[in-house]
Amino acid sequence: MAPSAEYVNILIYLGVALFIGVAALAVGALLGPKKPGRAKLMPYESGNDPAGEVKRFPVHFYVVAMLFILFDVEVAFLWPYAVSAGELGLYGFLGVLGFTLLLLFGFLYEWWKGVMRWH
């Protein structure tokens, strides 16, 4: 099999994914409502009129949530290395060591800035 033939499946996959995304946007634009009513223009999805003061969440809550997602995804990137650690040798070990040190420095910086401290 020629090297370029190995990428045909990837190109087909990307083409189908692009088609599905564009088709979903096109169908939504064609069939979706064109004139949103009063209820759709309200600031809350519940459909009730806002009453009283609006309680805002502190931004810190969202920062902690984003950090959790960030570190969760980065740890998921360690799985391929764990599966093929023996085949990668010293070069792979140094790469994952650099990645882990980058995670560690990021975590220590967040700790130093007080992001992890709940107020």
C-alpha cells in the first residue's frame, strides 16, 4: 500500500464530518424559526420574567471548573504514552517528561497565584 493511500480513510472521515456539520447548520438555518417571539428574547431560558435581584456567581467558580477540564484533558493525553511506552524508548520518555513538567509548572503557577484557594 502506498503511503498516500493510508491517508485516504482519514480524508474520507474528515469529509464526512465536514459534510455533517455543514448540513446541520444549513438545515437549521432553513427550517428554524425566523422571528423569535417575546419569550425567546427574554434573558432567561425558563420563560419567567426576572424578579428581584439577580445573584451572580463569582468568576472564581468558572475558573476552577475550566482548570478541572483543562487538567482532565491533559491527563487523558498521557494514556497513549502509557499504552506504547516500551515502543517509544528514550525519545518518547523525554517527550512525556517535558509534557508532565509543563503540567507541573502550570499547576504550581496556579497554586502560587491563589487560584485553587476557595474564598
